[in-house]
Amino acid sequence: MSRSIRPDAVLIQAVIAGALSFAHLHDLAAAAGQSGWKAWAYPVSVDLLLVAAWRRLRTGRDRSSWTWFAIALCASLGANVATAGLLDMDHVPAWLRILVAGWPALAFLGGTLLVHAPAPNTTDPEPEPGPAAPEVEMHRTDTPEPAPLPAAELPAAPAAPATAPAVPPALLDHARSIADAHRNTTGEPITADALTARLGLPASTCQAIAAQLQLA
């Protein structure tokens, strides 16, 4: 589907301004002695330099683009002002004839520099890598201590024997009297089992008594 062409006020204004500026440049070149096709070539040269400088400015703002843009703009504005009645077109001064005659060389120089100049780098330059740090070898002057060996597992200490219960002196005398009576009656020493049976006490207490009386 084709898009409809709608008139644009800015575009119309640009066409009108371009046509008037083109005509003023032509009239000034013709008044400066450039007749025929040469008078028509001057406005083309000025406008082309102006467009080339503007395109260069859009890609990157460098000083040369601004310089040539200002030169072309001054040439166009100068022609518009000169043809507004401030200059006698029948008697153009010599310096203006010199400027008009030298314009082709100046426009060629500007266009060549704008076209063949390297594009400005808009990106930030990458930082240059610094010098590599020298490798330093570390040598130890002291002798490292050997790692401690794991301690050998020691055998568990034997459990301490249970402490014999304390025997009251009265109970010990009673047991001794029983042992003496048994010796007098039978003529033999009483055994530990027999003393335990006679006393009727806990085994640990009887064993303590038997140990003190040195009974078998």
C-alpha cells in the first residue's frame, strides 16, 4: 500500500529558502564576471559544501566540520545580503571579484578534506594495559617445622578396685570373737564363707572383715 504524500511546512520552507539563496548566489557570481554556466555552478558549489559539512557534523563534532560549515554559511548569507541592495551590482568591487574567482579552489579543498578525513572516534578508548608486574620468587630461609605426628592411642588404664567398706571396730571385735570360738571348738581357723554365714552381713562387708582377720 502506497503512502500518501502530505505537504510539510518545513519542507516547503526549505525549498523556498534554497531557491532564493540559489538565485542570489547566481546573481552575485554573474555580477562578479562569471557568465553562462559558471554563474549557475557557484550556488551548486556553495550548497554542496554546506551539505557535506552538515553531514560531517552529524557523524561527529570535529573542528574542521564546523570551520567549513561556517565558511559555506558565510558565503550563502553574504550573497543574500549583497543582493539586498547594499551592493552596487553594476560596479562590483575588486576584492569581491577575487573572492568569487577563488571560491572553486576553496570549495574543492573543503569538500576533499570533509570526505577523506577519518571519522572521529565516538567511543571511549580502551585503557592500555599497564606493564605486567615482575614475578617474585619466594624462598624460605628457615627450616619448616615437621608436622606433629598423631599421638599413639594409649591403652585404657585399668579400673581402680572398689574401695573396701569401712568396718566398725565393734563389728570387727564381734567377728574376731566368733573366729576364736570356732578355733577353740574345732581346732581349725574359721573360713571366710563360714564367717559370712555366721554374721549374715553383706558380702562386701564380710569380705572386708575376712581381709582384716586374714581368713582364707
